[in-house]
Amino acid sequence: MSPRPNSAPLTHQVTLTVLTLAALALAMVAGFSVYAAAQADNASLERQKIFIADGLKDKIASLVREQESVSVWDESVTNVKADNQTWIADNLSVWMYSYYGHDRVYILDAADHPIHAMREGKVVDLSAYGEDEPVMAPTIGKLRAMLAQPPTNDASGQPAKMVAEDLVSFGGNPAILSVMPLVPSTNRLTQAPGTEYLHVSVEFINDAVIGRIAEKYLLDGARLVPLSQPVGAAAVPLVDSRGVILGYVGWNQERPGLTLLRKMAPALAAALLVGAGVLAFLLRRLRRASSALQTSQDEAQYLAFHDTLTGLPNRALFEDRLRRMLLFTGHDAARVALLYLDLDRFKHVNDTLGHPAGDELVRQTAARLRHTIREVDTVARLGGDEFAIILLDVRDVRSAEDIADRLLQKLHEPFKLIDDQVFVGASIGIALSTGPDTDADDLLRKADIALYEAKKNGRGRYQVFAGDMDDLLLRKRKVEAELRKALTGGDGIKLAYQPVFSIDGRRILGAEALIRWGHEVHSALPAAQFIAIAEERGLIGDLGKWALTEACRFAVGTELPWIAVNISPLQLRDAGFAGQVAAILSETGLDPARLQLETTESVLLEHNDTINSVIAALRKSGIRIVLDDFGTGYSSLSYLRRHAIDKLKIDRSFIRLLDEDKSAAAIAKALIELALALKVEVTAEGVETDEQKALLVSMGCHQLQGYLLSPPLEPGQLLALPGLSSSVPERSAARA
């Protein structure tokens, strides 16, 4: 038997070769992993820099759009050249700070001299402009040079925007500077070239601004890095138009590759022991990690352009799609319709069922909208309960109205929320593109105005934008501004007083305060008109407080048994209203028992805990609650008993026909008997004839008011009536 060959050297050689190959393979894998990690980190860093740079560009563009919203406006040109400082502050400077966050605003005249200055929300002395002028002068000069050139068009054929913007530094603090001319928005106003006033807006690039940009792209630790501090790789320079670096935007660099390597380190150590199997395992882990990274980026991209609650496009994606659709349809006869939709009872659902129910209502609404429109159309959630729908290839207005009808019908169906059936409804504003020159922002504005009209005219309906809505809105804004001015020290608003008599027509029981406004342009504006505007624009609280204070000051200096003041249902929805009335009574010294507050019976229909508690608090203090215009609403006996009303006033529409229409007489008699049954006082308003008076007396009416007995009177005229006097007539007639 021949001896067995010695396989040890071969085994050793094979083992060495395998080990060498394994080590080489592991080294290659390790080298590749390190290289891939470094490349991933570099690629991620470049993307992060692009995100920050794009975010800064978007911020500058946003500031320009915000500035453009007030600079292209007839009212701006008129009020600035009239040196209306209050209007400028409310609309061009302080408003830009409170609404958009612009830190500094200067208004320059045609010679580039300042006429208005604002810093951090406060109007400051014009000398402040001198501190900033050296920094802003080049940009202002650039805009003046542009204005001196003949008008040009941009790439889309539209008139080029007159704006000069740049990054600047104020005392080492980088900021966005934008300068725009104040120009008319319509052809009704013209101004000669070279006479344009300028709107200069500054917003500092601070950690808050940078944080909002970084939050959009899910970057951590974003901050402003001054030139005096060192910067790392994760930084983007802030460079002005001359190439000067003003500072840096830095952040905590995301290192997906390094993170991945740290996770793989134990596996790489184990690979030295288990060989090829571990190598395969590591490769699979790498693929999975890369997939997870891509998924994370895809999710981040999705979240940047979609609403998290509904999955619908958000405002950013919606505005992008609207501009793309307008550009696409601008080359043919197709039209784009924009629908703005707002749920009518969303706040009520949130207040009564809670925010989880409100979120579920939003989700169900989004689902219904998606299922109602076509696949080619876009529905987006703009925030809260507001949605926008872009309809592509709309033939005419009727087509858009048909879709709006279907949406309203779908939203009128009950929603199932937390085992409750809820009915909400919606209001819709509609605006259609008019051709290739349609501007997206203008279409958005028109749809918003149409939605406002739909809600104002009763809700649960749609409204198509009409050209006169712009004029109507401007008129309302003008009345609003003038009403604000009148309430802060202007002239024109005053109170008249119409006495209320006993049934003998001679003894004065009290008086009702009636607000009047002798407008310098529109003469005597009807109270119902400017009160409605005050309610729409959030001024009713100030107007109501003024009227109540003025009436109490007048009454406390007279022998009137009581004074009645009308209040809006909106005031009763304010939980602090009872406290405000108590403060006014304390300030003026009027006994609460001498004050009556009149409101309409519509408040009784609202199952509102706040209204109930406010009325209860007012009555507990001794104030009497009166239902005005009784008989014209929808109140019931149960509502009257629940709220314990002190007096009913029969509406003048029944009194006017009392001696002509038997049915009107029967209704008036029934209302009087109802008041007697409820053991409350009853007043008939609008008494104009002796026959009406006699019938009301025979029916058992307690109190009479109307032109037969006395029209509304000036304070001095009222005090001149027999049986009345005042120890301080001058004080009572003074403005609050």
C-alpha cells in the first residue's frame, strides 16, 4: 500500500487562498461601504444645500408676493399721496408686520424721501430711515432705473414686474430687501412716470425664518451663522448681488451613509468569522437600508406637498397645479374653473363634539369631494375646513355650476361622527379663467370674494364671481376703514333717543338709544347697513361698546327710568360680554336696573352654552333682556321659557297694518296675550295713528313707541320733554 499523500500543504494553501479571497472580498465590501457611505453623505449634503437655497428663493418670492398684494392697489396710491398715515399703518406697514412678519417698512415719495417708517410693528420717526438708507440705496436706485426704462414683458408675454430685491446686512444681521413702486390696480387711476412712491420692505433672516424653511425639508438644527463663527460643510452662504457673503445658513448635516455604517459595523466584524454567508447578509442589509432611505425621502417629498390629515394636495401643490393648468389651457379654448369651498357649521361641530370629530368631518368631506369630481380635476385642502377644487376643460359657467350643485348635494347628506348624525352643508365661490392672460393669484382672489358673497347671502349655496363684487368689496372696505376712524376719535357717529310711553301716551317710561352715522361722503348711512358691515368685519364689538357706554353716560345724568340699547347676537356669543357690560356700568355709575339690552329672537335658536350663560349673568346683575322685532323670527314658547326674557317688543310690521288688516290685528293680539301669559312686559313699536294706539290699549299692551308719540330725538330735545331733566346734560352728550 503506497503512503497517502500529505494534503496538509494543499489544505493550508486552499485555506490561505480562501481566507485571502475572503479577506479581499471583505476588504472590498468594507471599502465599497465606506465609499458608498461617503457618496451618500455627499449626495445628501448637496440635496440639503439645494433645499436651503430653494427655500431662501421661495422666501424671497413669498415676500415679493406679499408686498405686491398691497403695492398694486388704487387705494395705496391714493392714500399714500394723501399722506393718510393711519391708513398707511393699517394697510402698508404695521399690517405687513402683524400679518406677514415684515420687520421694517418704509414709504418713499417720488424724490426718495421717507414719508412713513415702521420697525417691528411700530410706526417710528422718519429719522430711522437715515440709519438704513446707505444699505438700501443701491437697490432703490436699481428700481428707479428700471422705472425710467420703457415697459417690457417677461418670457410669458406679461408686463414685467417692477421689483428690485437683494440680500443686505443691517448691523451684521442679514435680511431680505424688496422695493416695489406703488401703482394703480385699475385704469380708474393714473400717475405719471417718475412720480411713483416706493414701498420698501425688510424681513430679517433670523433663526425663526430659517427654521421654517428647514422644517419644510425636515432638516435639524438650522440656524444663522455669523461671519465671525466658523462654518462646516453643512452651510449655504448668504450672498448679495455684488457677491459679498453676509453670513451663512448652517444646519446639522444628515449623514445617512455614516449612520448606515455604524449599523453595519457588528455585521462586518461577524463577517470575518462566517465568510461568504455574512457577506451576502451584509449586501441584503445594504439593499434594505438603501430602500429605507429612499422611502424616507419619498415620504418627505410627499409630506411637503400633501395634507397629512386627508392625503389631499396642500396649498403649495395646489397653487403649482393651478398655474400649470392655466398655462396649459392658455393655448386653446378650454377654460379652468376654480371652486373655493368652506364648511358652514365646522366650528359648531368642533365646539360641541370635539376636535377628533372635526378631524373626522374633514376626512369624510375630502372623501366625498374626491368621489364627486373627475380624475383630471384637482381637490386640495387649504387648511381648517377650507378646500379648493380646480376643474379642467370647463365649457361654460353652467358646467361649473352643475358640479357645484353636485358638491352641495353631496355635502348636505348627513355625516356619521362618533355615533352622531351631523348635518353641515357648505358654501362655494366660483371663478372662471377668462383666457390665456388669466393670472392664478387673480383667479384665487375672485374665487375667495365669491365665497365671501355666498356665505354672506345665506350659506349652503354657491356664488359665481361677478365683476361688481370687486367694487362692492372695495366700498365695504372703505366704509370699514372710515368706521374704524370714527370709532377712534372721528366725527359723525352719535345716538338718538326715542322715548317709550305708557298707554296714556303722556308718561315717559324710558327711551331706546338708536345709533346714527352722518357720513361725510354718503350722508346719513342706514344703521342696518353699517352695522352689518361692522358684524362682517369684526367691528361690532367696538361699535357696541361705544354705543353702550354713550347711552349709559347719557342716562345716568337724566331722570329716565331706564335706557334700552340694541346689541348684536355676535356680542352675546362673547363669553366676556357680561363682564364688559358690568365694567361700563361701573365706569358710568348707572344702576343695572336702569339698563335694558335689546336683541333679536334669532339668538334663542342657537343651542349655545355661551349665549345661555351670558344672558343668565346679565339678568342676575339686574339688567333686563328684551326681544326686539318679536314675531318675525322662529322662536318658540320653550325657547322663551328657557331664557326667561323680561320684555317683548312687537315688530312694527304688525302694528303698521293693525287698523287695515284683521289678520295683523289678530297676530298682534295673540302676541300681547302671549306676553301677558309669560308675565313679561310688552311694547308695541311703530305706532303712527290714533287708531293703532286705541286698538293696542284695548288689547292690553303695556307700552307704546312710535312717531305718533315721538320720533327719535337728539339728547337735548329728549330732555326738553315734560317731566324730564338732566343735572349734567353736557356730559351726557359728549363722545365716549
